[in-house]
Amino acid sequence: MVAVYWLTRVRRLIRDCDPFASGQLGPRRADTCPSDPHQDPHQPDPMMENLFVILVLLLVGWLWLDMLRAREMAVAMAKRACERHDVQFLDQAVALRRLGLRWTNDGLRLRRQYRFEFSEEGTGRRNACLVLVGLRVETLDMGLPPTPEQPP
């Protein structure tokens, strides 16, 4: 919803800055007018509106698929961390807790913070946190002492 709001504002700003609409450059020439003489030249082109909607839908679809891929990676990383610490990964799921943006050396990336639960003895639940920047792990905090390094 926020993206649609800002995109609408940008379109309005571009429309308001049109020098022909404000009368600064006089009337439009005949070759710059739309081919339909009954269409108001100051109204947005319906084809451009359709293109804009298609681009927004493609962006939303790409974000949705990227979120699914990151979630699958987070589940796999949480399972591996639980196996490494010899604890039980509960519910076989992670929950997105925060979503934000982070500047990295590679540019702007999504920063996702996931929460998951595990159990040491099978009776109690403990929380852990996994932070991904893009698709790389930034932090994995289970609140457990580090495991000794395993031989290669």
C-alpha cells in the first residue's frame, strides 16, 4: 500500500510539472497531441496507466517470490543451527519479525529478521533470532555457548 501511495504521488508530481499544462509554453503543437482529437491532451494516456499497473504487479510478484526464497533459506539455516547445537527445531518454521532496508557494499538490500523456536530437552521452548541481509546471514543468535569446531 505504501508503494502505491508513493507511486501515485510521483505520477501527480510529474503531471503537475508539465509546462504545457501550466501554460508556460503556450498551446501544444498538433504533432504532440494524441491522435484522438476528442481526448484531452492533459489527461494521462490510458496505455501508460496500464503499463504502470503491470510494472507494479511485476514488482509485487518479484518481492513475494524473493520473500519465499529467503524464508526457505532461513528455515534451512535454522535447522542446520539446531542440528549443530544438538537441539530440537520446533514447528519446522520461522516467523518474519522485521523487514527493512540496509546499504551494503553491493548496494541496497532487504534486511529480514526471523524468529524461530527450539528446545534443548524437549520440554521447554526457547527463542532464537536469524537476520538475513539480502540472502546472506548477518546474525544467528540462539543464546547458547558456541559449539567446538568440528574437524573438516
